[in-house]
Amino acid sequence: MCVPTRRRTPRKKYCPPIELEYIATALEGLVDTITLVDMRFELDIGALIAKYKTRSALPLRKLGLSARGRRGRRQAPAGVTVIFGGRHATTAVEALFADTPHLDVIVRGEGEEIIRDLANGPPREQITGISYRLNGGLVHNANRTLTRLDDDLLPDRTLRRADYRLLYKDMDLGVGVDFISTSRGCPFRCAFCTFSNNPLGEKRAWSGRSAASVVAELRTITASFVFVVDDNFGADMRRVEKICDGIQAAGIRKTFIVAVRLEIFKHPQILRKMFAAGFRILTIGIESAQDKTLNAMQKGFDTAQAEKAFAVIRKLGFFIHGYFIVGCLGETEAEMLEIAAFATRLKVDTIDLCLLRTETFSPLNALIAASGTYHARADGYVVSEAYDLDKLQAIRRHIRKNYYTLWSLVRIGARIIRVHPFSGPALLRLALRFLSLGLASRRPNGHERAELSTANRG
């Protein structure tokens, strides 16, 4: 199984491939051997396959690939069953078959059950959730029904062939990093969110693993810095409380970064437990400084409620990373530029400024069509005649410059020291990096900051 590199996007070498590690666990007992290759570190599939054939008496029968990255797709070999999976594969089925001559099967949506069927199950025509070649054409079977998460299905980290460490740009902070998935889905229905529906256009009902299962997995993780990759870790705050209690009872000492919604401010006692258990960095989607936009997005709060929530959250000591969207439907340039002042009032520590994007099955598409003035480019970015991509990028740079002043960089550095998410040497490296950015340009690159976020939201 391979994780290919991506063209014109960050290589993100700090991200362990837990998606394929879940697939590896699902295949246990059904295949003889599994090798997981991360093409961010090992670029040539052909050479690895040749090495495998010379060292193993077992034939190579199946090759699974995460579909991102043309290089990896083009290296898919003939003579073996080639299977693609992942979000991109699910939303670009026809294009991937056309672009990859030796591709046999695409797994659409969540793949743990499907891969077991492909390895040791019924004929392809009976396997829901796949697309495949047949007699010169393509067959798309019905979607697979989504099920609750299995507490016993954990990623197989023993297959890793690379050392995953926290990076700031290309600077190694000297901190081991890992990912953990404790839930899937989100109970909210934000109108713009590409994650509210799964890649098949279905609403993924929120499903969380038990607290005991999460704590048991954390005890096996050696890295000191852990990204919780849930869409919304705080969907069930009582479960969060049990996880925090379990972490402290087990004596687990790590730093966690999690994505939550600002409604968590209603649970200050649990927030205190989160901080004590190591959940020091929160990422929160704020999206806009305009009430009309927040209402249209169905965010469930307005700017006044956001200020009330952040007044509670920031008192508890967390490092807060806020997400905003540049180019929301109906916003003027002046309204977009208010993001910097609004983020300052909220006292968010760092911000990501994402350009509005959509995907094939995003609920945002209906709003774009109804607007009459906006459209989605081939790459998913949402633009209009008044605000093309160049204009939106210029506005984003202006917001960054207004928010990331020398004073704000000093404040960020001080907050990092107070929250203390890293070791002493890592803190020193990060402080020196922030200082160099401030002295050099007064406007640090947004992509560099994104290297410390949990997800690329556009």
C-alpha cells in the first residue's frame, strides 16, 4: 500500500498515513504480507516492487494506493490488482480511471469493510461501495451503508518505515508526532462545509469510539505530540470528559491538538480537565466577521456570541488557532478585511485564512448556483467576476499583514511559552523562527502556519 506525493502541494512529511494503517489492520488474517510505502520518503514504487519480488517467495497480488499525486498513479504497475481509495478517489472516480491505465478498482468512501470483501469476499458485482473496470467499461456499484466505528479497529503503526516528527516549514522541532482518530462525522450542518457530507454526498452521522478505547490506543503511542484528526472532537463533551479522566488516570503525558466548535465554552469544567490532560491547542472554525454570512452558513452563532464564547475559552489558557474564510458569498472587500480586527478582538492566537472552495457533493454548490454571480473553478475555488482568484489572494495577504504585526508575533511567542506544548529545545527553535519571520517581513507566510494545523481547509 502506498501514500503518493502530491504535485504543487506541501509534502507534509509530519503526517503519518493512518488511513492506510487502518486498512492494513482490516486486512489482518486475509493476506500473507503487507508493506506500507510512504512516497514522501520513498519515491520509486517500481524499485520497491522489484526489491520485494527478489526477497519474497510470495507473489505480489494487490497494490493499494491513496489516489492523491499523479506520480504515484502513473507508477501503478501492470500485472497486479491496483486499488485506489481515499477522499480524492471517491470524488474523482471517472477522471482517475481515465488517467491511470492499470487501475482496477476504486473504493468509494470508508474502506475498512470494503477492503476485506475485496481481499477475501464475494465477486465484485456483489461488493457495495466500489467502482471497477469490466469489458472495457466502468461499473459503479451501490454505495456502502455507513456503520458505527469499531472500538477494536486501530491503525497498524508497526508498518511505518519513516520517522514522523513535528515540522515548522522544513524545520524539525525535535518532537515526535502521531495522529489519532476518535470519531467520524459531525452532527452540525454548516452550509459551506465540505466535511458535513462525506465524499459520496451523504451525511455521515457522528460516531465516536468509547473513551476506554481511545485511552487504550493512546497508551500505545510513543510520540509526545498528537493530532486528534476528528472533524469535531467536542461533539459529545461527556465522552471528552471520560477521555480526559482516563488519560490522567493512566499517567499519559502528551500534548494534543484538536478541532472543536466554540460551543464548548458552555462546559468550563470539562475544558479545565482538557487542559490538565494535555489538550493545549484548540482549532476553531470562526469563518467570518459578518453576522449575515454566519447566518447564511448556518454556523449557529453570531459575532457577539463568538466574542462571549472566546472570553470564556481564552481565560483557561489554551492556545487557540482560528479558521476564517476569504471570499464568502456576498461579502465585499471591506467586509473581508474586517477579519483581522475581529480576530484581534477575539484574542485568537494564530489564524488560517482559507479561500472558499467546494467539492462535488458539497452543500455549498446549491448556494453558489442560487447566487447567480459566483461559480466554482475546475480546482474547486469559488470566485466571481468582481473577486477572481488573484483578487482574493491579494485580500488574504492584506488581512495577514494587518493581523501578524511584530507585536502579535511577540504575543504568540509568549503564549506558546505559557501553554508549553513543546520541549525546551523545540520552544527555542520555534521562538527563533518567529523572530526571524517578524524581523524579515512582518508578514509570516500563511502556508507555514498551516503546517501546524490539523487539516487543510482550503
